[in-house]
Amino acid sequence: MSATSRTRKCLAVLGSIAAVAALSSCGTDRGTARPAEIDVRTLDIGPYPVDPTDIHLDHPPGLLHGLQVGGLRLGEYVVDAYDIDPHLTRGLTSASFTSGVVADSLGNDAAMTAVAKRDNMYFGFESVGSDTDSFLNSGDWPSQSAKNATTIDLMVMQFPDAATAQRAATDFSDTDIGITENQPLPIGKYPDAHANWRPGSAVIRSFLAHGSYVAAVAAFAPTADQQNLTTLVQKTYDTEFPVLDKLQPISDEDTVRLDWDPEYMISRTLNPDNFTTIGFGDENAAFGPRGIMHYMRYRAQAKKTFTAMNAVKFARTDAALVVRTEDDASADKAVHDKLTPQPHQSDAAAVPKISDSACVQNDTETDIFSDRKRFTCLVAYRNYVGYVESDQLIDAHQRAAAQYALLANSQWEP
């Protein structure tokens, strides 16, 4: 049995953060309890597990999920629409993708998948944002559900080298125009961009190679104004390329050796089904301050919240969001000030027995584009904050208590 397994077994036996100091008998001095920390065995955690899952050591990404981890790594260097224009505060669909399942807004699915595979695309990341709640309709030529909205869909893909990326950008564009029969449009500052539009439609699509990457943009405007559309594309490239220049390309073989959870963030995040692989929509993954923003519906508030709480690292599963802050005081502030990444309607009863907790009630009736639950609860443990949601307050309390216990039981980890 490894030292890690021995430690976890001891934690399961002890079951109490107040007793964690006894871990020295298990071969480690990590996780020493602080004075006045509650005995997590007394909390009502319902059916939820409170033992950390060690994804870091026990479940490397391997061949199956390596490219998805590569896409997530790329996502940390992809800007979101709120970065491009502060009026675009709504986060829409964002996710990593591969050549097997390409982003819808690239164009005709079968044709663009064929190009991506032929030109050996490794992985990509898509980030979509708008100035209003909306959704995009895919197909040969995309559209958006909301009228008079401005939306930017940025898709960045990595290829083996710069020459291949150049070829891929041309291939994507030629294939796109061959199907849509659209007209080319120049992007003034970027003469190498392959952009096209359909006269009378308020949409433009562009492909541009940048080093080993191709940045594709589908921009939607309130009206069919060529100047406005090309300006949106140019602003997107202006914002994205300086960030992308900071990322060193990797090979597809390198993806299987990428560290999935190097700071043990996923292990600390409530995971009722004990998933040990990255899920649909990039759930069960770890993120930095830029990466997490892609998955936030209310990006302006999320940015304000995470800045106010001095957030440095994140993990999300299908059941919780965990944030590591710079210090304990920042985590306490998040809870006591009820700092949530989305607006809430009113206060709700805090989690029983946990003084560093708070709950709020959300306005789910007007938030029709979101899958938010009725209640959100926050708990702070040292310099970590956990967010959970449920339509029932009792269940939200149990989830929050389980998240608190899990954070307490994870202190042996780095």
C-alpha cells in the first residue's frame, strides 16, 4: 500500500478533522487540526461522500482524455467575450473539443470535421459570450436566438506546426465558402484572415493562423453592418493573440503526460458519483482564473466576485465549485459577504453547525437560460470556499456540509 493510500485509509478511520493530528501514526504530519475546528462527524452530510478522490496519482488522463486536458490547458489562454468587450457580460456555451467532435460554429459539421482530421488538429477550445441571454443555432451558417444581440464565438485550435496551421486556416475557409457560397470580407488589420459573410445576414466567420494555432471567430451583430462585423473580428484577434503568445505549443503525445490535477483541487471538490474522468462540458476539472471564466454565466459578476475574494485556483464537478483563495481571511470574506458568481434574490438559512457558511435563494423564474437551482450555499474552510446548489434547502445544507467535511478531510494533500 502506498503512503497516499495509507493516509487516506487513516483519514477514513479517524473521520474527524479534530482527530487529524493523530495522522502522524499513519506516516504523515500534514493536516494538523486547528483549535476550535468542528468535528465533521457531527454534520448532517446526507448521502454524500466526504473522502477525497486522488485523481492526481490514481487516474492520469491517458490516451482517452489527454486531448481534452490539452484543450483545457489551451482554454487558460483563450480570452472570453467579456475580455474583448465589457458589454458582453453573458457567458454562453464554452468547452474544449477535438477533431472528432468539432465546435458547431466552425460550419458544416461533417465537412469541418474532415478538415480538422486531415490537417491533424490536436485539440481546441471554444468560448462564447454575448450582451444578452441567448443561444446559437448551428448549421452551415449560424444564427442566434436573440434579436439585436452582439455575440462573439471564439474557437482556438492547435496544429502540429505553423505551416500546418496556415494550411488548415485556408482549408477551413475554402470548405466553408464552398458550402455556404458566401462572399469574402477583408479584416483590415489582419490581411491573412479568411473571413466571409452572407450579404444581408448579421454574421461573419473568420479563420486566421497564428503560429501553430488557428483562431476561428463567428461574430454576430444586431444588424448586417459589414464594418461592425469586421471590427468585432479584429477586436477579438487583438485581444486573443497577445495572450495566446504566452502559451508554448505541445505535441499530441505530450497530452498524455499533462498533469490533470497538480494542486489537488478536484480531489477537494464534492463528487457524489466519484467520477474519475473529465465529464461532458469539462466538469470534474481544475482551472485558473482565466479558464474558469468560460463557464460562468454572469461573467461581470463572476469576475468581480473572484477578484474580491482573491481567488487563485478553481475546480468544478457536476455538484460543486471549489475556489482556493490567497488566504483564510479572503475565504471568510467570501462567505460573510455572500460573494457568489451569479446574482441572488435573497438570503436563506445558513448551514447548521458551520459558522463559516451562508446560503442564498436564487431567482430561477426569470433566469430561464440557466440550469441554476433554487438555493446556493457557501462554506469556507481555511483558504478554500465551496459552492453547492439544490432546489431543496435541506439538500443544499447537506451538500454544503459534505463539501466542508471533504475540505477538512483533504488537508493531508499538498
